[in-house]
Amino acid sequence: MRRCLKKSGRLLVLEFSKPTNPIFSQIYDWYSFNILPKLGSILVNDSESYQYLAESIRMHPDQELLRSMILESGFKKCKFYNLLNGVVSIHVAYDE
């Protein structure tokens, strides 16, 4: 991704991530694996896609690991902002 940016460009990554509170994380996992697929089945007749979404979110690297991966790819600075208790995060990387 770094080579596709202008010289002073920024990388912005908006991703589902890992909740920072352990109790909230358990509730979020329960919701993701029990409620979300049922909603997908009811609303769009597709529970499998929503089951896959929950599984892929769980496999995604956490905020710190993604930050490390971005820095290892050659970016000089990277920080992240947690939203919704870490359910979503925004990573901002600079190549300065």
C-alpha cells in the first residue's frame, strides 16, 4: 500500500477490531456468533455470510499487531483510534 501513495500521503484503515474491555469482548463475541447470523437469515435470507463475518473479525489482527505490521511494511509513523470500545479502529499511517 505504501508504494501506491503520494510522497506525503497518508494511509487510513478502518477495520473491525478487538474490543478493549474483556467483559464487553465476551458480550460482543456472543452477539456476533448468535445474534448477527440470525439477523442475516431474517433480513436477507443469508446467515452464512454473517457467520463468516463474525469468524473473519475474530481472525483479524488486533490493533497493536496491525500497527506493527504497518510499521514493518515501511511506514514511519502509525497510530490508531479505537471507536465503540475497540469494535472498530482507524489506523493512520504516515510515510514521512
